[in-house]
Amino acid sequence: MLVRDWMTVNVISLGVNSSVLDAAEFLREKNIRQFPVIDSQGRLVGIVSDRDIRDAMPSKFIPGDSATERGGGLYTLTASDIMTSEPISVHSDTAMTEVAEVLVKNKVGGLPVVDAGRLKGIITQADVLRFLCTASGSLRGGAQFAIRMDGRPELLADLLCEIRNVGIIFTSVFTAHDPVHSGYTNAYVTVADMGDMSVEEVVNILQEKYELLFYVVEGVTVDME
């Protein structure tokens, strides 16, 4: 669950003197949203987003604006003129959950991956979503059951043992604090195989001992509250 397993490698990067027009062409052809900017030593010095490029193209740096005052203009505008310097970056051994938190907190679409000062790749929102789909088991299909539990730490272990003992095979378990009930935790269990039992039988087994909030089967959500 580390960045190195999910990041995009062989990233298209820009040099500090790369033309913004060239970057705009890459943006159009490759549908890339972030370009790390590196110096002549291969060190990360900035990042250029698709928004930076779009802002530069129409009017922000045409003759009469700030770029011209510096003796530039659209055709001489470079990555260093529009990049965000000293961007937030992560290491290749950073946990994916931490990456998700950084992306949300800073409202950015991607983070350069840097080890020992060298650009190794980039991790984006799409990579995080791909990770979550895999980790949750949703890509493999199956049913999901949401159970509310009180603060007892042994309750989750009891739940999983009970599921296993009745022949149900689960592929993933996520937990989160209940958004309404303080001190409670919700467990979201993805089930790949219910054996010979029907969904209704599984629901009945769970409801005997646990507070079942809802379940999802083939994209249909059934609320139990």
C-alpha cells in the first residue's frame, strides 16, 4: 500500500526553460494534468498544472501583460514563468492513505514522487482512486455489508470470525468512525462468496448479533435502519 506500487513512472516532465507552448501541446495530446519541472541536475524545482497552462494561453501573458514587461511574450514563455515553486512532494515509500490525506488537505490533483532529490514519478487522484477500488475489493465484485459497532475492540474480530465460521469468504474490511454516533465505529465488509446461503440468510445471521446499517448487492443498496 505504498506510493511506489501505484505511482506513474516515466513521467513527462518539463525543464525550467521548456516552452509553455510545448507543454500545451503535451496537454492536448496526452491529457496530462500536472508536469513536474526539473533543473539541469534532474532535481524537482516546481510543478505546472493544466490550469497554469490554460491561464497562460488566452490573455494572461500576451503582449501588454506582465510577461511582455519582462521582455517575454507568449512564444518565449517558459515553465519557470508559470510554475509553482517548491511543490509538495512525497517519497516512494509513503503510505497511500497519507497521500489521499495530503491531496484532500491541499486541494491538489497530484504530487511528485521524489527520492534523494530525484524525481521518480507522480501520484495523482486517479492513482489513489485506483488503489481504493483495489483495496476495497470492489473491482472483484461481491456484496458489501455495513455494521455499526460500539467501542469494544474485540467486536470486529468476533464479527470476522463469525463470518468465516459460517462459510462466508470476505475479501476486504474497512472501518471508519460513525459520523453520527460518537464512540461507535462502522465496519464495511466486502464478501466474495456466501457459499450456499442467500443474501437474506446472511442478513439474518448478522442481525442476530450486530447492528446492520445497509448492504449492497449488484449495485443496489438496501437500508436496514
